[in-house]
Amino acid sequence: MNPEKVILQLRDISKRFGGLQALDNVDLSVIHGKIHGIIGPNGAGKTTLFNVITGLVKPDRGEIRFEGKTLPYSAPHRLVPLGICRTFQNIRVFKEMTVEDNVLIGQHVHTPTPVLSILAGRKHAREWERKAREVAAHALQMMGLESKSHELAKNLPYGQQKLVEFARALAAQPKVVLLDEPAAGLNPAEKSNLLKIMATLREKGYTIIFIEHDMKLVMNICDTISVLDHGKKIAEGEPKNVRNHPDVIKAYLGKGGALRA
């Protein structure tokens, strides 16, 4: 696929909750194989935008196009097989399950084997399970968690639990991965590791969209940054241009200065 091809496009996306205009005619174009950051002050509409893209919230108006085709509003589980998957700001791992089993859940949309066949241990069911475990193992390897596969998720430190959720998203074999504040709660070493993981995934052709408040991380990894404020997109471009954009500085700092990276 052409690396400059737009894989996901939003046009005039708007969403109101009562008296709050959460999104106001937002346009967004995400290039295949790139890392696209979404930033903005608290309440800017970032999470609502993610929820619209992933089917958790229906927009009042606007259009979403994925791989050149209009994407109808649909439940998240119907979008995952198309290639759109996300993580959440708050960890959503199954703490009493092993790390491997947590990641295997990401494969369920690609394993049509009936439950009774799995319980009966039938041949084609075993083959699907083998393939699913190979995908899960690869996702864990990309996160550097292969040695933790048989540990209970609850026994892992917070930063590694976030990587388990990231690995589960990759196990769904997405074309676009949406990460909601992946660096939140991580220490400097874990953030450095996250940067390396994201850079590696970009090299492998993944498209990543992420919300983040850590400006240093955003400026160091993103190819493009879109800035929201009060539901509107106020700036977009390469990190070096966004950092010194007057509207962005005003939204974050209120007056003169520049965002530090």
C-alpha cells in the first residue's frame, strides 16, 4: 500500500451532549503507516473523537471513511474485523487470566470455530487455537512480554499491564490502532520503551492514532499532530509547526511561550 495513502478520514464530525458541543465539524485525515497524535486541553473532545471512530458514540452528523469507503455507524465488535481496534485510558485486562489468555481474546473475531467444537477438541478447532496462539505470541514478543505469557495479569506491574492491553489490540490484527493515553502512569523507562515499540510498529506498517498529554513523547514520535480545543480542531501539522502555533500555545498556556518537548 502507498505509504502516503489516507487510510482513515473524518469529515465534518459533530457531536453534542445536551448543552455541550463535544465535537464541532472536525476533519481528520490519517496517513497509512504513520503515527498521528491527538492532543488538546482537558475537555477538548479527544476521547469523544476516539469513541466516535470506534463506534462507542454515534455522531450527530459527519462522515467517516476507512480505506476509501464510507464507514457506517456500527458497534465496536463489528469494526474490529474491519481493522480498527483501540485501547482505553483505564486498564481493561482480565486480572485473573494469564497474560497469554488476555491477548488471545483479541483473536476471537478471527476464529469462527464453534464453542462446542473447541470443548470437544475437534481437529479444526485445535488448528484455529494453534493459529490464534501464534498470533498472540507474536504480539507479546513485540511488547517484550513473551516471558510473562503464563503469569496472571494481576501480578504484572501497571506499565506491563498496559502493554498486555496493547498486545491484545495487536492480536486483533488491526490496520489502525487507537491508543488512549498509553503513557499515562508510566515511569520514564517505561515511556522510553513505549516509544521504541511504537517506532517499531510504524516500521512494520501499522497506523497508530493516539491521545496523549505527555508533550515530550508526542513531539518525539508523531508524524502528524492534530490539536482540539472545545471540540474544534485548531491546528494540525508536523510537531515542529504545531509546537509554536499561536492558537495551540493559547489553548495550553493562555499567553506567550511555547510548548516544551
